[in-house]
Amino acid sequence: MYNAENSVPAHSLKFSRLPGLFAICQLPAGSDVPDWARQGRFFSVTRTEDELSVVCQAGQVPAEVRHEGDWSCLKLEGPFPFSLTGVLASFIKPLSEQAISILALATYDTDYVLVKTSSLDRAIEILKRAGHTEI
């Protein structure tokens, strides 16, 4: 099943789990990116006029920083060309339909989806039932 001529087939994505637990942090908009946020093999920093958001390894977040911890990260195995549509939608739709909360992040080559660790086993089961493959 395809969404459009250049769309990803609905049940064909491969994904893997990044090791460790992650946190989603919120800092004031004018904050500098802290050194602790840049540690580890995976982190993401997004600045808007409203806030500085950081996703990083949970164990490196200072206690005084506003954050929500205990997230696990799933990596969609790319790369995916920009002309390919529906990649992220085909991955998160089954999770949404089963009330699994997510945070999605994109890079040039691929997408990452964070789910609460308490929902991880259920999320992986849902994704496999939807035809996606854990590697």
C-alpha cells in the first residue's frame, strides 16, 4: 500500500533502539546550549523564540533543569530522500492509534521517535504488528 507515487510503502520501515535512557529538557529561550547537553552519542538541540529544548542522555541532566526523563529512542533506518513522503507518518500512526505518546525528531538522513520507556515494549509490539521490523 502506497500513499502516493513517491511515498514510502506503509509497512516497510526498519528501526533500532538507541542504547540508554533520554530526557527532554526545557531551558529559557535566551540560554546558551549547556556543555552537559552536548555529551553522549545522541543529542538534539532546538531553539525557538519561546524556549531552548534539549534531548540528551537522562543521566547528564542537572536536577535543577526542567525536564522529563525516562524516554527511549527509536531510530528509523535511513537515509530517506527528501522526495520520499509519509516515512514518519507510517511509523507514528500505529502508535497514535494506540495512545502511545511520542516525540519525533528529524535529521538530514533519518527520523528518531522517542517513547516513554514504560510504553516501549508495547510500542515495539505495535510497530511490529504494523509491519515494521526491529533490527
